Amino acid sequence: MAREEPQIIPPELLLRAYRAGIFPMADSRDDPEVYWVEPRMRAILPLYGFHLSHSLAKTLRRDRFRVTCNAAFDAVIDHCAAPRPDAAESWISMRIRDSYRELHARGAAHSIETWQTGADGIERLVGGLYGVGIDRAFCGESMFSRATDASKVALAWLVAALRAGGGELLDCQFTTPHLVSLGAVEMPQAQYLELLRHATQESAQHASARYWGGAASAGVSSVSAPGSGAGAGSLLALGFAALAAAAAGSSSSPGNFIAQSLTQTS
């Protein structure tokens, strides 16, 4: 008798969990069960505390990567779930992967991708990240890199877009040396929940943008604005549109414009 595939986590349950400061993980890629995590200590990356190193600024200014938003969500989460040299198993199970794909289809989970053209002239996905957006909070889930600085560039664009769109909170869940080098800080869960509550209190001006990004795709490095599809009026899409418009009107390259914007403290 064939084993019945586990059902996805209901999107409504996932979103309620995020609003309560809880998120799911699994023990392995094939694990049909999930467990809910509420860390005692929580990592966030302050949007105006992002550490732009000289080397990362140089990478941005050289426009080594083309950056997009929500253009390849499925590919990003598959790369994030793939085996890594430093980890025997992935916490992103197939059930979790399928649950976030459904969340993305409903406009509440989003990805940022970095692309690079090889010597053969073919452009390939080489880095990216994905997460969940609720009101003015973005909860980062995972990132991957297949080229030097590819995930760092994706994170830099995310920070710039959240700042441009009026975001307040970038949740990183757990601290890692990589995130700390980029400005992440750790705090007790109770303090994080206070920040989360403030960032998820909808006001009239944000009520029409409850979830960020939708299914709209924005080719940021080519300074094209998001389309008019689902989520085109949301905070993340508006942030990318603002960056795209500003970069298009600037005399510098898109990457240089982002590097300059990230040095501003307010």
C-alpha cells in the first residue's frame, strides 16, 4: 500500500505562527513531521544597522549580479534545501518546501534572486534567499550561494528594498557568524515579540498591503518596475519599484545606487 504524502501546513496556520513569533522546522528532508520553534534568543538585522563592508560595496558597484524579486521562488527554496558540505541534513523538508510554495502562491512568501552570466554566455541562478512577509516585518528563512558574495548581494538588496518600502523588522531567527558580520544582533524572544507586534500593527495606510510582494516579479538590476499583478501595490513591491525608479533616474549603476543607499543611516 502506497504511503500517503503528508499534507502541507495550512497557510493560515503558518501565518498565525509567524505573528506569534513561531516557525516550523524538520529533522530531515524526508521527515513528514514538523516541530514548532520559539527561540529563547532571537536574531534580527536592524535595517539601518546593516554592515556594508568595503568588499561587498565593491561587488555591488561592479554589478556582477542581476538581482530579481519573486522571479524564481521554487528554485531558490530548492537550492536552500539542497545538501551542503557543512550540513548532513536540511531542516527544509519536502513538506515545508511545499507549504512555503503555497504561501508564495498566496502572496505571503517571497524570494530575492541573484543571477550571473558565465563564460558560455548563459545566465544562471547563483544565489538568493526567501522568507515570509507580514505587514512591516520580513522573516528571513534561508539563503544559498553558488558564487562569492551572491547571497550577500541578495541580502543587501532586501535591506534596501525594505527600507524603501517602509519595513521595520528583518527577522533572522538564529545568529550565525555570517549574519553577525553583516550586522545581525541577538535579543531575548520577549523583546523580539514587542518589535514584531509593533511591525504587524496595521494602520490605514498599510491595510491594503498586508502581505508583501505577491507574485509580482521585478527585474531590479535592469531597473524595471514590478508588474500590475498580485502584490504590485504591497510594501515589498513598492520598495523595489522605488529603488528601480531611483536607480533609473540616477547617473550611476543600479548596484552603485544600492551601495550608496545602504550608507545612509536615516
